[in-house]
Amino acid sequence: MNSSRFFTLKEARIGNNCPECYSNDSLELTLKQKLIETKFYKAITDETVSELSCLNCEVQIFPIRWTDDIERVVDYHNRGLKRKPKSAKLKPISWALITFGMMVLIVIILFTTGVFSK
């Protein structure tokens, strides 16, 4: 169950020309941040991606096809982006394993020091 996905931080329509169909009001920029989820924890990373798609010709425009104007607009939106802070949250199974491990450690220490005897 180790999965990673991206969640949307911002969507913006930009007024640049589409490199495919040359429409000037149909580009949509989506900025996303990575979320990792496992059985034991859920974490937000610093990794972000930019996706650009044309709503007119319904094509995703990859960065290799971006013009200098599009790159400047994407950089502008990246600078103004409010990213979620990098964080990690333990799930209940992790807390249970940590608690169990601490209890076992305490019992071992108490037996070795002679507090508990057989």
C-alpha cells in the first residue's frame, strides 16, 4: 500500500498562445505537490510539478514544448505559490508499534535490573 500522489495547489488560466492550436485563451496551468502515504505514515514532500494543458485542443503540453513566455508565466505562478509545509503524520498502527516496543523495552530493563524477579 505504498502510494504517492499529487494534490492540486493552484489552477490558473493563462493568456499565452497554445503551441499546438495557437488559441490564446485556453491554456490551464495546474501546480501540484506530492503526498506519500504508506501503512505507517502520511507525508507531504517539497516536490511540486507544473502541468499545462490546452482546453481548446484538449492536449497536455509538456515542458519541452513551452515557449519562453510560457516559462516566465509558470515561474511567476511558482513564486507566488503557497506550498503546504513539509510534514509527516504517523498513523495509529505506528503509534501502537511504538508503544508496544517501549513497553517491551521497559519490561526488559526492569528484569535486568532486578526490580522484577521470576
